[in-house]
Amino acid sequence: MLLVASLTLASVTACAESAPSAAAFDRLADRLDGNELVPADMVETNQLLAQLHALLPAGDARRERVYRALYCEMAFANDARAGLAYASSALADARRAGDIHAQIDFHYCQGQYQALATTGDDALVNYNAGLALARQVNDAERIGDGLTLRGTVESLQGDQARGLVDFLEANRSYARAGKHVLAEGNLLDIASAYRRLGEYDEARAYLEQSRVWAEQRHDTGSQIQVHLDLGYLDDDSGNSGAAIPELKKALALARQISDQQSAATALLGLAEVYNGQREYQPAIDALKRAGVAFAAVSDQSSTAMLHLQYGIAHAGMGQHKLALTDYAAAEAGMTADKNVRYLAQLYAARARSDYALGLLQAAVEDLQRTINANAELDLMARRQQTFLMSYQFDTARRDLENRRLAADAALGKEQIDSLEQVRRWQRLALLLGGVLTLLLAWLALRQIQHLRHYKRMAMTDVLTGVANRRGIEKVLAQEVQRAHEAGHELSLLHLDVDDFKQINDSHGHQLGDWALLRIVAACKEALRQFDQLGRWGGDEFYVVLPNTGADASVLVAERLRGNVEALDLDDICPQLRVSVSVGISRIRPGETSADAMIRRADVALYRAKHGGNNRVESEP
């Protein structure tokens, strides 16, 4: 249920009059967690948190952690370092309590403050850890949260395609969880990713939809983000005159609710637009105010961009030596963040200052760096386009398969209904012989069930529940025949758990079995609907990828490898980490036997193992 901010204070008052109550606590916590209740500013945020704490039943440790997770997310908007310290302490407490859902929340909270106070890479470690736990317990809402957070960092680091895929998959997860408000809020992130990909029309459509949604809910924070993104979009698309009013609207709203971080971001955006218009003194003024605001909230994430814009402004005012100092500071931060897009801007700007100061060799070197960075950006763009097209293809195929299954189910229901009507007449006609008929039918059904059960057992691995060696050999043989007859592509992955014998020897076979179960679950999460996973024996697995060529098979293999690498097995053995090596082979023209594909996949796996484990290698 959507609530506008005008109802928030009434809700606070109602809560204030309530005694501790588990049911009332859960209702308020769910509304805050699902973004159905939006505080207007930090004053109202603190009031809501106080009322939530007042509803907390005494001695209820689990709900205490729920409260702390919301407090972690909401209470430190203007102090990232304090938020980081709080999240670290709360995560340690959640681990001691064995509360997986709380661990997920505090991993995400810690990551959000790391993105501001340290680096995006630090944040990704926590987001991936939280995502692995969320998938372990199949929590669709928290999976959506983790994908949204991870996508934000990926998009900021320049990997727009992966960020966009994470945002789109997050909306699927929110839909499964019934969290439509969170899905609507995620449209802003999708818009940002499209903007950075240069898909301006697509980005503007999403932003306009988000603007209407945010205004209807009186959600000031989301309105700020909409105006910021509209400003960036106008500037990126060459309409800097329209960008300034949008950024000023964001600044005014941020000051209205005392959101210093958003105010600083708006000021930095204004400075960038002013520099683009060669209005260097207004840019310097905006940068000074932005720097003060970022420092006030311990936000280090924009320090490098501040230095870059200072350098551009100083260079524009003829202060090229000062600009070089700014560029040096910016380069250190951007190199640490691996932000190639910003480095390309920096090198081009610095080359102009080098030339103005007569530093011709330095200018040539910076121009070469600019060329190299732009070439890397072009390569990244092509890779991202390939990745995005692969995702779109997989999604379309998955949706088509889902529709086919739904149609089959509907047809099956019609057939069952028709048969049931016939059976009613048959039961009436055969009433006298019914007892004998039912007895014979029951005996026959039992026999069929036993036969099916034994057939499944013969094709299924007892420990993991996936196909056993016989089952996966049968699947591969069928797909090889199908690919040969229809001319389709076919790929085979051979997975081997790295150093699995050492795990068994050090921790025992029971723990090794538990680890295998978790690895299989992680692999299933990475596979598409039509892919087939089977256990060859021990810690070896094969995956059959129908209609899959070279590029797509590598993407699937990397997803498998990454999912396993991200597994957090602390709950079964502290500090235990696992990884897999993967060999890939593909069907060749004229092949009608699976044996050759298996041999080539084995050779590729051997190369992956020989290369140091935790790798993906394809056949030559």
C-alpha cells in the first residue's frame, strides 16, 4: 500500500501511543523496509526510528536486529564513516547469532557506506556476500536489494551493461516478492544505466515515469534523484542550458530536507556544467561548496571528480600549474577506482595544460594516454553490447519457454477436465464392477509409480539431486544428435571443484558433501532454464548447453565460476572458500558422437587447472 509523506507524522503519533507489540513492530518495519513509508527529512526519520524502537518487545533479539538493520540504513545519511562503523559491529553480532537475514542486511548496509567512505570495490565484496546469502535462503526481496546495490557500483565503474542487467533482474526479484514499490523505485537506477550507455530516449522515458511516481508519493529523496539524473541527461545529450535548472531543483530540495550528500552531488553536477559552458568562476564557487558538503558527510567517493573539475576550471582561467596539481590528485583517485571514462577526460584536459606550459613531451604522453583510454572504452562498449545482447536473448528465450509451459499447463488442464467429465459417466455405468476396477487400477498405478521412481533413481545423483553420470550422458547424446540433425550450436562445460580432496581430508567427507550441495545450488542459480547439469562423479560435473555458441558458453561458464567463488560457507566451516575450474568444448561440423566433445572439454579443463585454478578455458 502506497502512503504519501503527509500521512507519515500521523503514523508516528499513532506509534508513539502504542506499547511494545510484536505485530505493530512488524507492520511498521515492513512499511519502512518496503519503502511504503517515506520520511520527509532527517527529523522525521529519527522520529520514525524512535517509534519503531518503542514498539520493540523487550528481550526480542531477532526483532532487535531488524530494528538495527533499519537504523543502519536510515540514521547515517550525513555521516558515512559512522554508518560504516555501525554496520561492521552489527554484522559481527548477526554472525554470532547465526541470523542469516540480518547478515544480509548488514552486508548491504556496510557496502553502501563503503561506496561513499572507501571504494566501490570494497562495497562489491559486501554486496556479493549478501547476495550469496540471500540466494542461499531464496529471499527474493533481498536478492533484488543486492542486485540493485551491486548494479549501482558496476554502473558507476563503467560496466553499464552488467549494471543494467542487475537492475532488470532486481525488478524480476521484486515482482516475485510482491514488492512493487521497490520495483518502481528501481526504475531510477535503470534510467541512469541507460543514460550512461548513451540510450538517451530510453533513459528519459524511465525518468519521466519515475518523476510522476515520486511526485505522487511526495517522495522528496526520489524527486532529488530524478532532477539530478535529468540534469546529467541534458548535459550528456548536449543541452547544458536545460541541465542547470534541473540540478538547481535537486539542490533546493536537498537543502529543504537537509540532505547534504545530495546537495553536494548537485553542486558538483552544476560545476561540471559550468565548466562545459566556460563559466569557470561559478564552477569554482560550486566546487568549494560541494567539497565542504562532501566532507561534512564523510563522502570520499567524489573526491577525484572534484579535483578534475577544479583542474578544468583553473586551466580555463589560465592557471595551468595549479590545474596540473589538481589533475595529479584526480588521477590517483580515478586510477584506484578503475574509472576509465573519467581518466580519458582527465588525460585530454591535462594534455591541454601540458601544451600551454610548453611541456611538449608530457602533452604527447597524455594524448597517447587519452587515445589508449578511448580505445579501452570502445572495447568495453563492444563487450558490454555483446553481454547485453546475450542477456536479452537469454531473457527472451526464458520468457518464451515460460509461456510455452503455461500454454502446455492450460491445455493439460482442459484435457483433464474433459477426461473427468467422461469418467463421471463411466463411474455411473460401471457402478456394479467399480470395486474390482478401482482395485485393479490402483495396483496398476502403484506399479507405474514404482517403475517411474526406479527410472528416476537410475538417472539421478543421490547426493545432489541433479542428473548422475548415466543421466547426463543420455542428455548429451540426445543433444548431440539434435544439433547434428538441425545444424544447431551445442556447448559442453566440464567443471571440477578446485582442491576438493583437501577439503575432504581436512574437514571430513560429510562437510565435503555439504559443500557440494551448496556448489550445485550456486551453479543452478547461474544456469538458464534449458541448460542441464549432471554429476560425473566425485567433484566433477558436466553442463550441457543446447543452442549455445562460443561467446554465450563463456558467459555461462563465468557466471558459474563467479557464483561458486562468491559462496559464503562460514555457517558450515568458518573461512572455508571454494572455487571451480571450467573447461569448454563445442560441437564441430559432422560430429555425431559425444565422446570427442567430452575429450576436448577435459583438455580445456586441464588447461584451466594448470593455469592456477578458478579459471575458465575454452578448447582451441
